[in-house]
Amino acid sequence: MATKLDKSIKRELAHGDKTYTITIAPEGIKVVEKGRRNGKELSWDSIISGDATLNESLKLSVAATQGEG
């Protein structure tokens, strides 16, 4: 049986040569580089609806287009 997510939990993640703080909350997920205040934030609505995936695909597409030229 899974535990309900009724309050925020924080975890540390080492990725590459940087360390991040991951906050999982009832509102969504936030990823912040350790020692910083601002980071990336995604709501559960955008994750579940697929908007987050669509947004990432759009960014990759634009970056690829700008690289040609």
C-alpha cells in the first residue's frame, strides 16, 4: 500500500558534477541546484496531461532548428 503524499519531502540527487535538491509536494515537483533558490518546477497537472513532455519536445525541436543554419 502506498503512502499518501500530504506534505513535501526533500531528497538530494548527485547528477554529473552537481548536486540537486528534489522536492516532491502535493502541488508538484521542484528541482533546485544545491545552494540556489530558483529551479525548475512542474505541476502534477502538466506531468499527468503530458504538457511537460510536449514542452520538452518543443524545446528540443527549436534547439535543433537553431543549430542548422
